[in-house]
Amino acid sequence: MSSDHSVPVDPPHGEPGAPQSPAAMPFTRAGALWSALIAGFLVLIVLLVFVTQNTDPVDLRFLAWQWSLPLGVAILLAAVCGGLVTALAGTARIFQLRRAAKKTLAARR
């Protein structure tokens, strides 16, 4: 009543007769660029839908200035300005770190 329940074992990779794994596609900058472009276009489509659905005019006031803009455009401009402030702060920090790295490198020489 004994039966052979042995499972064939594949030889380890690198040995002759070992099954070769399919070659994975390497991650490239061009692939990352395409992924970023697709994601950017999807975000742009969502933003366009948001702006077109929020066209009611709103009055905006800042200090002595007063103007009227569609609600969607006003929120989009606020988001863009916030992104620019964040990018400026990040750029300043990058320059600060580069300057510190150059000083450290010069001190080691």
C-alpha cells in the first residue's frame, strides 16, 4: 500500500539543468518618464473636470485688492501657489545641503 509521494526537486539556480527564470525588464528612466507622464495626464483630467464643474464666480479679497474668479480656478490657483512655495522651500534646502556637502568634502582633502 505504499505509494511514491516524492516531489521532484528542482536543482538550485546556477547549476546545469536549472530552469531559467524569465528575464525581468529593467527599470529605466524612459519607463519612469512614461509612468510619470501618464500619471500627470490623469491628474490633469481630474483637475479639468473639477474646474469645469465649479464655475460659480466667487469674490476674493486680499488687503486692498478685490477680484472675481470661478471657484474651481481660484482653488486650482491656490493649490498651484502652495506647490510653488513648497518647491521653493525644497530648492533652498537642497542648495543648503549641497553647500554643506561641499564644505565637508573640502575639509577632508
